[in-house]
Amino acid sequence: MAQMTLQVTAPSGFPSDETGYEQGVSACFAGIIGDELIIAGGCNFPDGSGVKRYYEGIYAAHWRSDTLRWRRIGILPEPAAYGATVQAGDSLLLVGGCNSRHSLPTVTVIRLNAQRQAVLSSLPSLPVTFDNGTATYAKGKVLVFGGNQNGKPSKALWSYHLQQAREHWTKQRCMPGRPRVQPVGVTHGARFFVWGGYHADGDHSQVATDGYSYDVTRNRWSPLPAPTDMSGEPLTLSGATGTTDNRGLVMCLGGVNKDIFADAISGQYKLVNQSDYLKQPVTWYRFNALPLFFDTKKRQWLPCSTPDPRLARAGAQIVACEDCQYLYIGGELKPGVRTPQILRLTIR
């Protein structure tokens, strides 16, 4: 595959039914059902008090429109963010998440009825609570990886055979190495690809740049190379988002800066005083603005394209639409500051 580039446009409109939501959210659930873009939940800091608010609304808009006209089509069982969304046919599976009270083990299924309203059901709950990890679908199985499980950073992988509709989750072989919170995970065929993630552990904290591939049929992990910036320096995909297409092309967007983030989660704050960490301008945090493409067949990253400052976010979501079109939703521009902007991306 040759070097890829993105055409970026910005449709207008963001949900506003819940007070504060119109300011934008990060870590929401998001997916496509038919012609509808669905987003649900998420969190932000709406009033400047430093108190994080979690949301419960489920919203829909026709994704092809240049003006996204949102309508509220339901509510979640409880407010939630930092879960994972799995696209499964005409349904969305909302896996785990957390709010100000607790982390969740639940798997909520969203379908749309004839009136285009959300109909909720559920799958068997995970054996653990789960947040800030990743989940996807491969070979009839829902895969749930990493994040915080039962409140602790994890590298565990769970699977649920959706087609056989069993009543339990199965624990698979753990990824090698240390736990990974907020990694990127995507699938192509029988392989699950994971990069980035972090493990906050004081002076031993780590922000990962490398990745692993998991073979669903063989229950086996193998290492993957880290993405790099235009100068060849490794990048982390912690806090980033990713998706793949039927050609086996993975696209990853956003993510924190590994050095700045590692300095903060370690508690060292050598780069800036802790009291000033949240006060810096957006550009100081150096979130990744470079679209990154990985060829799953050759197992290598493609040559870098051109950075776009609009892509520099953490906690955003990306959903695949059709014809190499994608929507890049919300996220934070810096710690504590969300954006309501949704970008429409076309791969060229």
C-alpha cells in the first residue's frame, strides 16, 4: 500500500439535550446502525469546578448529512464513560465503563426499532468490572482486553462466543508484559491488534509504544512494531482510537505524548509543576496529530503522512461508515477540555 492521506471535513451539530453535553465529551460509546450515527454516554467537566460529569443519553443522527441533526433515542441503564463499543451487525454492544460511583461489568446491547428508537437488552456480564480498555469482534467472538479490571490495571483478555450465545465469558491467554490501560485495539480476520496503553506505578510507570497481535484461533500473542513520528521516534497510542477496513488497513488517530504523560502519571512532574499541569495551552501537551496507518498483511507501519492539528485529541472515538469514510468524535484537546467537534474523514 502507498502512503495514505486523509481528506477532512467538519459537519456541524452535537447533542445538547443534557445540560453540559453540548461542550463535548470524551470516552463516549459510538457506532453505526444503518444510516444512523449513535453516540451514548461520555464525560466532561462542564462547569469549571473540576468535578467530572458522566452522561446517560443515547443520541442518533444521519451520518451522511453535513448538518448532524441529533435526537435523543433512549437512555443508558446508568451514566457511563470509558467503556468500549463493539459493532455487531445491526447492533452495538456497550461493554463495561464507569461513572463517579463504580466500574461496570455489564454488556448492554442497543438496537433500533421501527420508530428508530433505542431498544436495550443485555448479554451476560463480564466476570470482572471493566473500564479504560478496548473491545472488538473477531471470528464470532467478542474480545475484551486490558484497561482496569476489578479496579486494577490489567493485561487480561476475555472472549464471549456471540454466535453460540453461551452464558459465560472465557479467559484467554494474557498479553505478555505489563498491564495496559487505554490501549488501542482493532481486529482483521482472525487477528486482534493492540498498541499503546499505560501502567501508572510511581517511579516504575510505563507508557507503551509497542504492540502485540493475538491469533484468535491459536490463542497466541506475537509482538508488533511501534508507530513512529516523521523523525522516526516511537509514538504511543495511549488514549488514541483506531479502526480497520476490509483491506486490512488499520488507521489510528490521536493519543497523548509519551514523555509528557509519563512524567505526569509517575508523579515526578519534572516538566512542569503539578499545580500548573492543567494550566498549560493546548499545544504544550503535544497530543498526536499524525494519522497513522498499519498494513496488517505486511505487519508494518506505512510511511507517515501530514499532521493535522484537528486530529490531536485523546479519548476520542472513531467509527467506520462506508467507502473509506469515517467519523472522528469528540475527545479532549488537553486534560479537562473536551471538544464537541465531529470530523468526517475520507482515506485517499
